[in-house]
Amino acid sequence: IQREEVTSSCCQLDDLKRLPHFHGNLGKLRFSTTHTVLIDVSVFNCGAGLIAQEGRDLWNSNFVKMPCSQAMNHSGPSQAARWKLISKQLSALASKKSVKVDHVVAAIIKFNPKYKDRWSFDALHTFVEHVPKTENYFHTLFPKIAALALKLPDQIKKAIPLLQRGRPASITLSQVQISCLLANAFFCTFPHRNTSRPDAEYHNYPSINFSSLFGNWSERKKEKLRAIMHYFNVVTNENTNLEGLVTFERRCLRDSDAPSWRSSSEKLQKLYVTSDGSIETEGTGLLQVDFASSRIGGGVLGSGLLQEEILFLINPELIVSRLFTEKLADDECVIITGSQQFSCYSGFGDSFEWAGPHEDGLERDEWARLKRQILAIDALHFKNSREQYNMRKITRELNKAYCGFMGEKGHKEPDIATGNWGCGAFNGDPQLKAVIQLMAAAKSSRGLAFFTFRNEQLERSLQQMYHLLVTERVTVGKLYALLEDYCDVLHKPAGSHVDLYEFIRKNITGVRSQL
Ligand code: AR6
């Protein structure tokens, strides 16, 4: 009886598997038809550093259209002429020691003339004016960001594929290459990326040029800009050694991999639940869930400041995913391995504050990637909370979570750090989402660390529910059937709301007492 009690209780955080435990299963860095590597793999594999991979510059619908593209295209003035203009403007800024915001704005507008009266830069202006003199290094930082952006043709020589819908594929690039791409995003140089009209070429992609970050001043914008400027300050500092790689992988759940949930016989895996701490801190080394938008990064370049946006602000390298990741479909996710955390923060939403530099002490794997893995999965957005008690929607959420949790066959994967996925802006029920994630983790044979984000009641109820499910040896299939019954009960005419965990408890213990 005692043994049963121990194993049916939640585990400790230290009982979960973390990334640093795994060594030596990656092999040499290789590119393939589905894995584009933007640095020279042979140079990297013999330990001679990170240099840009030579390759072709392509201007078509399968690749990122680059601001410095010299490729011929048939629409309007050639990009080569535009890059000449961009280079002239940026070189002028880069040659100065100190640059005013007005000059930054003038340069951006010179090569984006259509937006002269449409873009506002009041947030950037106010920000630079508001920050105390002692902290105000921005005038001398602007020339350095311009110099970094100018290096684009030397840094990226091979076309960057788009991670398109329905096509699993990965891109590995260096942290220096990412910084150079983000410096271009800062100066809004990416072509065809300034409109989200339904007929626009990239309407299915998130925005990447920073124009929306620079307008609509608010306290939120101030804190966001502090985090972003801190990132540029670090990456342009000559003493910074950005020595790693980062991989962005789009995964799609093939029909043949979608589980038959009703007939799944797996039992629950380990669970750690806490109302203290956060996914990104205490969950370090686990697969950390990003409560994402289908357009990865959500409102990071606008005014959004929830879990995903905060994650992207403290790890700004994640923002580059917006350059090439098409909107996620129901059965897709993105996994990012190796991004660096540059900042600390406090608060959430309106209370968010940039809280200074973060020294990332993580080890690197054999591909020079920091041992940090982030999983972007977008939950459904329920305008009306009742909508979620529907098996079609529940199955969608199960498959979405499973797509991210399932891991690669034969690989040793860390356990997962998650929490109230889809339960803030997206209005999900935290109890239901916790069960869904437990089921997806069980199906993937991975343990869960669940951060309830100061919700002590959820912490207790989840611990009790887990204890019951494990002692009663409830399988994933059985839980699925219970959810079906629960949805039926809720949708009965005049049915009042029944607590999910209460319903599960009654049904399980009721079944036992009938035996
Ligand atoms: N660690 C653990 N839990 C957290 C953390 C954290 N760092 N931060 C927040 N929570 P939300 P969603 C908890 O609203 O509902 C963004 O704009 C906290 O209880 O960010 O999936 C995206 O781009 C919070 O209420 O996620 C999407 O567009 C809950 O997690 C959209 O929001 C949910 O956080 C996604 O909304």
C-alpha cells in the first residue's frame, strides 16, 4: 500500500528528466532536404568556427525575400536598387558615433517611402526621451545596429526557406546570423512584409519589420523597447561572444501519427505541480511550452505582453521565427532549440518590467546550441467558454499538444514544462487543459512539470485528481471516454455547470463501487 501511495503522488521537480542529462546522441551536424543549415557544416564539424554557407540567392515563393537579394525579379524596381539605397542610408548612420531618433526614422522612411504618413514612431521617440540619462545609450547604439544590418550579404549567402504549412522542415542558423536578420527587422528592410491585407503575399505570416513596435506609445512599449535595445546592445558589443547555433523546426502531425485517443491504453506519466515559479525559470532544461499564437510570437512587435510575448522579449532570437514561419495549422507546432535568454523581467501584462541583463549559464549541445528547448503550440481561442466542451475541439487540442510532445523516435527527450496553456487570453478552462496535457504527455511517454502561476486552488485540485487517476490506473482512453460523457452532460438542456474534476471523481469511484 505504501509503495502505491508513493508512486501515485506527484513527483518532485528533480525527478524529471532535463536536457543536460543527454549527451552524444546528435552526431555530426548535417544538412538535408528538410534541414537547411545556413553555416558551413564542414567547417563547423572540424571545429573551425561558424562561417556563412555559400549558396544561391533565390527570389520566389518558397524562400524569404531578402532585402539584399540580387536575384532578378519581374515585379517593379529591382531589389538590388533598393538594397543600394538601404546600404547608403545605413552606412551614413553607421559612420557616426551618435545618431538621433529623427535620423533613424528618416533612414527607414527613405527606403519605405509608401509608409511616410502611415507609420508613427512616437513610441521610439518617447522611449529615448523618457529613459534616464544614465541608462540612455541609444544614440550610440543606433549606428551599431545599422552596421550590423549592413553585414547581411556577408552573413546570409544561402536562401532561407520558408517553413510552410504542411511541410515539416528545420532551419539552423548562427546567433550572429540571427542578430543580423533582427537588425534588418529593426530598420524595416524586409521587402513585401509591411502589409497584412488578405491579398498580400505574406498575409499568412507574422509581421517581422519592427515598424509596429515603434508607434503607439504606452508604458508597455517602454518596457518592450528596453528589452529589445538591451539585446542589440549586447550583440553589438565587441566583447560579446555569440558562439552558438539555433534550430527552428516545424513539425506536422501526419494523419498516420494522430492517436486514436479513445483506444489508448497508456497510463499517466510523472507529474510535478506547483503554484510557485515559472516555466522559463524553474522549467529550465525541460521542453518549455510557449502559449503561442498561430502566428508565432503573437503581439510581440505590437502591444501584446502575455506569456508568449514576454518569452520572445527575454529571448529575442525567437523573434526571427516570424520571418519564415507560416501560420500554424491545427496539427502543427514549432520547436526552437538553442535560443539565448538575454534579459530578466518581472510582472505580466501591464505590470511587465524589464529587470536587467540575464547571464545565460546553460551548456551547449554538440551542435553548439544552448540546452534550451521551446515548444510553440497555439491553443484554440474560445470567445465563449462553453465552446470548449466539445470532443472535436478537445481532440484538436490533444493532437496539437501531442504534435509538440511526441518527440523524435529513438531520441532521448526531456520532460515538459507547461501550465495554463490557452487559459488566459484564449479563455480555456485550466482544469480541462491540464487533463488534455496530461493525456498528450502520457501518450508521448513524457513527464510534466505544471506551473499553475500562483493558482493554489488549481495546484491542489490537480494534485488530488492526479492521485486518483494514478491509483485507479486510469488510461488515456478511459479519460477520453470520461471527457465525452462530461461534454454530453454539460450540453443537456438546462444542465448546470458541473466541475470537471468532481465529475471524473464521481464517475471513477462510482464505477468502482458498482463492481
Ligand atoms: N509560466 C507559467 N505560467 C504562466 C506564465 C509563465 N511564465 N505566464 C503566464 N502564465 P496566456 P493563452 C499562465 O494568456 O491563453 C498571447 O498573445 C497565466 O496563468 O499568455 O494561450 C499569444 O501570442 C496565464 O493566464 O496564454 C496568443 O495570441 C496563462 O498562463 C495568446 O496570448 C495563459 O497565458 C495565447 O493565450
